[in-house]
Amino acid sequence: MNDILLRALARQPTEYTPVWLMRQAGRYLPEYNATRAKAGSFLKLAKTPALAAEVALQPLARFPLDAAILFSDILTIPDAMGLGLYFAEGEGPRFERPLRDEAAIARLAAPDPSAELRYVLDAVRETRSALGGRVPLIGFSGSPYTLACYMIQGSGSDDWRRVKEMLYARPDLLHRILEVNARAVADYLNAQVEAGAQVVMLFDTWGGSLTAAQYEEFSLSYMRKVISQVHKAPRIVFTKGGGGWLESIAASGCEAVGLDWNVDPGEARRRIGGKVALQGNLDPAVLGAPPARVREQVRNVLDAFGAAPGHVFNLGHGITPFARIDAVEALVDEVRTYSTRLRACPD
Amino acid sequence: MNDILLRALARQPTEYTPVWLMRQAGRYLPEYNATRAKAGSFLKLAKTPALAAEVALQPLARFPLDAAILFSDILTIPDAMGLGLYFAEGEGPRFERPLRDEAAIARLAAPDPSAELRYVLDAVRETRSALGGRVPLIGFSGSPYTLACYMIQGSGSDDWRRVKEMLYARPDLLHRILEVNARAVADYLNAQVEAGAQVVMLFDTWGGSLTAAQYEEFSLSYMRKVISQVHKAPRIVFTKGGGGWLESIAASGCEAVGLDWNVDPGEARRRIGGKVALQGNLDPAVLGAPPARVREQVRNVLDAFGAAPGHVFNLGHGITPFARIDAVEALVDEVRTYSTRLRACPD
């Protein structure tokens, strides 16, 4: 197996910098759009293990990536809790039954992954089997706080007003939701590992909407709970907008910290690079540019991280539908060739 | 005159912490909505100096704030350049004629504030006169980069795709726009000061969408140009999402740095509090909470900044239409009473 991702996460020396891309199976790929059309919708695609495995492997057929990631959604857990996940055309995720009263919050319980989330575990098994050991498979979930954001608000939001209302007026209710979510995420990630995921990642997409003190209380402390219960695979924590809190994220017990593109890689390296591996952090918008520009930006990112072990190349956020295929090709190729040179001759 | 804001910006000791709120004349105030209805639209309100002065003074009639801010929009300059600013109902600002080709960019020129932006200068004069010396008047503009974002994209955006496309593929064009914008913003702020503004603020709302290196190249360097040309009033720079770059913002030549709510105030104080005054940074969402919670959060912010001179209390972003009047009352009252105590007995 190509285990370069696993070695980089363990901060062991590697011949080159491993690379994968958040949302690498996505709408920028025509073959993805074809399979999605066949499935009928994003959610049906994610809930049909054979098709989920099919799209998870599509980017690997095009690009020499060093990892596959489970094709799924960050919000499967609240869906399994009965909140009714759906996607309105051209919009983000929504819930039919967001948490609107204390009774609903009191009733909330962690789902049994082997029952309500069986389709995800089947997708993990099918994807792992289809990979045939070529590269490691990454499993994932939304973080407890990010799940709570959608569960309370009912949709994405610029200001997460309902969530903040609860946070300020009834923090006890928010803590109750987060307790259940942390339990659920830990069970879910353990089940993914059991089913074949070799790395797990927590997507804390909305932790960055909090103050520093709130981030510790409402997001990071619950991610720590998850991490302390998920032992059997390396754990990556990614808080978008969390650049101010890298030291505490690095001290959460995870093996690697994901960085968004606002973070200066050299500074991140100095701050926490000795304690954990770092993943990131090319601006996804670069992939709308011509290949020569992409290569230039890739080299900037690689130079900034430096030649020491413990870097996993990725974007600073998910790839967009506007990414050019030739730009992605250039990215993956440049990471491989330039980082090989960088590691062979660090100066 | 109540000059406590000016003294705080000069980091001189004050009896209490001055307070004003970004977008303090706004839709959370019924009297604002009444005047706006009379004007017909936000833009007509902003373009009618007598009404702009009227709404600028409304929050002062309700709350003992320590500053007034010009009622205007951050995008008046590109409107004066002929791009055609408008607001679709329930949406953010848009331009009828965004910059879509090289010819339009080549034609771009800084407007003459005393001609195309005369209505703003009249509003400054009317507001200053109506204030009768009670509190200082703050003038403002969008930053060169934030103006460019809307000028290129044509509207607000989650990813500023068109802007990033230009940044990566044709940085020369973006620099040309930013050169013109920096000239225009400097002329405009100088004209505002000439007309009576006693403090000026640069709103760099979208600088935080850049990488660290791009922020320096495309946003901060042009704000430095502006600052170096605007001498006659204290200058506040606010980059939303700029918490990672506080040291370089503080070294830009400005008197004060605005902080969004993600930044830990104590840490900001340690990093740059000895060099500039700090403004911020209560989460605007707090103002949806009951007054007792607001007071608690205000005390947290004041404690975190500490008793040393050089703090201007504000929100970490503009006040929203959902702010409760009783919450704003509690905020302003708590800042005054608690900071008076804090400064009298720092321990």
C-alpha cells in the first residue's frame, strides 16, 4: 500500500509530500456529475454504498492522489437522529425538523451507527474493498459544534443567529446537544474505523464563528471528548477560521491539524509543527487559474511548510465546482515533483 | 466636547472606556426605519444629507454613546466612479456595471470628492453641525481591497471567485484597480476630515478572505498608502478576519486597530496593545440575548482588554437588525459603569 499519508501523519520522513483534496470527489468532475445524475440527488448518491464507493474512487483514476476519502456528508448524524436532512436545489444543507424546543433537545439521542448509519459503514466497506489497498481511506464527521449549528439553525447561516441565541440565553441546552453529539460522533467514527477507515477527520466548519473562549467551551472541548474515545486511527482536526487557536487545537490529542488558507504555513509550523502534523492549505480559488499559476502557488505553499516531515498537502477548504481539471492535474503533479526535490535537497 | 474617544485613540488615560457601535444607526431602531421609509430606500437616505444627519444622531438620543459615525455606505467611491451601486431588496450591495474587461479598468479614475461625492461631504457637515460638539464624528470608507472585491465581483460573495481569478491570473489588473482605489480613498477621507470628520476608519471587510502573503500585497499595502496620505485625524483600521495579522496591521501607521470577535482581546493586547489603541470586540449576536447576559459578556470583554488606556469598546462587526433595544441599553450602560470601576480600581 501507498502508506505515505499515514507516515506523514505520524511525522515520519517521506520521499515526497502526500496530497489529497477536501471534497476531491465533487462537481468539478464530469464523471461525478454523471453518477450523481444516475443516483438522482446528492443524498441518494451518498446513501447508496455502491455509488458512493464509485465516486470516491473517481478522482484516483485521474490523479495520483495519496488518499481516498469516504463519500458522504458531514451531517449524516443529525439525519440519523431524525432531523430530516435535505438539500434544496442550489443551496446548502437543511433540516426538516430543526431543534426548536426543549422537549426535542431532551429527546435527542446518539444513533446506533450499525442501524441508522449502516449505509455509511457499508460505503466505507465497499470503498475500502474497491481501493484494494492502493491508498488509505479517510473517514470523517462534522464536529459536535458544527452539527449543532445546523441542528439548531436548520440551515447554513451568515450569523448563526438561533445558535448564538441559545448559546447566550440557554447555554445548558447547547451543552446538552453537544454532549449527545460528542457521544454520537465518537461512536460513528469508531464504527467507520471498524468498517475500514484508516484515518479520521473532524470537520469543524463553523467553530470559527465563535469567540476564543466560546471555541474552547463549545467546540474544542467536545472534539477532545471525541478524540479521547477514538483511538485506533490517526485523527485530523480542521477548524475553518481557527488560525488563532492552533496551539490549543494541537494540544487536543489529535495527530494532525488542518489549516485554512488564511493561516501562514511557516507561522503554523513554528507554532505547532513540532507537536502535530499539518494539513493544508492552498486557497481553493487557485484552481480557477491557469496551470502555470497553480504550480507557482503550490510551490509557495510547499516552501512555506518547509522540508521537515509532517506535512499533508491539501486545500484550505473544499474544492469548488469551478476547479479546472487541468489545474488539479497541475496541483497534484507539482506537489509530487517539487516536494520530492525539496525533501532531497532541503536548501 | 466629550473627547474621550479621541483620548482613548491617543492611548491617554480616560475615566471610563468610550463606546460606539459599528452601524449604530441601523434597522434595529424603529426611528431609523421610519426615516428610511420616508426617504424611500437606504441609498436615498444615504444620499440625502439632512436625512443622513438625522439618522446618524438617532442612536445618540437613546444611548449615551461616545461617538457618532457618518451615515453612509462603504461603497460610495465605486458608485461615484460610475459603477452604479444598488441594493436588491433583502440582499447586499450590487453594482450595475462591475469591472468586466481591461478597457473598463484602464478607464478607472479616482472621483473628485467635492463633485461626485459632494452629498457625503454635505452629510458630514450637517451631522457635525447637528452634533453641536457633543461627541466626535467618525468618517469612513471601504478599504481599497474591499472596494475592489465588489467592483470586480459585482456583489457580495462567499468565495469572491471573479476577484480571485483576477488575482491569480492577472494580478497586474488588480494592482491597477487598487492603485486607483487607494488614491480615491485617501482623497475621500481627507475631504471628509476637511468637512468635519474627527476620526476616520477603514473598513476592510474582505481582507480576511486572502492568504497572509496576499493580504500584505493586495490589502494592507494599499491601506498603508491611504494612511500615509491622511494625516489630520486619528485612523482606525479594521480587517474582519485579520486576527492573524495584527502585528502588521498595527505597524501600518494607524492609531487604532479594530478587532473582530474571534480575536482574544487579552492576546491582542499582548501582541499590539503597546503600539496602538484597540477597538472592539463583542460578538454582535450577544445583542439578541437578555440584558443580564449582555452585561456579563460586556464585563468579559472589558476584563480581557484590561484597565490600561487605549481601548474603544465596540462590537466585533456591525450591529444586526435583530439587536434588542434593551440589550443595546444594557451594553452601553455596562461599559460605562463597569469600566469606570475597572479604571478606578484596576485589581
